[in-house]
Amino acid sequence: GKKHVYHFPLFRKWSDMLEQNVLDPLKIPLEKVVRMQLARMTNKSRIKVHRDSGTWVRQTHRVHVPLITHDYVYFLSQLTNSTSSTGEEQSPGQGGNFLRILARVGDIFEINNSLPHAVANLGLKSSDNPGKEIVNMVKDDE
């Protein structure tokens, strides 16, 4: 059975839409979702280059699905595990080999979160819509 399953109050408000528009098309049963997160990124905001660590990185797939976005929201994902001559992780613009992924509504993508990655909303006007995405972490089949 399920142990320690927590649903926040807003889950009830969003669950039908998320199941219909995200989980069902991906054929992901809700009981396989380890964690689901809605992220809102305001204009000119960034999530700095980082890599995820912990047991969940090896045991789950992290699927990104932009729900509300515009042409200035994108992901950066390092293609290989490269470091500088000093042993530091390289960032975009510092020689790191990063792929830029435009976050378009309805696109679904998975990146290797154990490699360096980042997110940016470079909206130029205050009237730009915020980027919003759903992140599913789905447990691997055993």
C-alpha cells in the first residue's frame, strides 16, 4: 500500500485538469507519481545552474510540462558532465556544452537532472505572462 502520501489542499482544485491534460496523455497513473510540483516563474527570474542529487534522482524520471509560458522561458541542460580545469561546473557562457530548450505550452520533455541544468524567464515586459510548469517525478518500474 501507499505510505506517507500527502496531498496539499490545492491538489483537489488542480487534480482533474492535471490528470486529464498531463497524466492521462502520458499514460502515467497517479499512484506512480512520487512528487508533483507547479512552478511559477516571474519575469526576469532564474533558477541558477544546479544539479539534483539524492535517491530520487536515480529512482525517478522528472518530466516537465509547460502549462502557461511565452517565448522568453527556457531550460538549459548540460549535454555532458563537464568541468573546468579547476574542477568547477561550467555554466552557459563559460564553455559548458548546454542545450537550450524553449518551454512551449504542451511540450513534454525529460532531462537528466543529475547533470547541471537551469531555468530562465527572460520576459522583457511586466505584462508578459508568467511561466508555469508542472513537474512530475515518476517512479521507475521495478
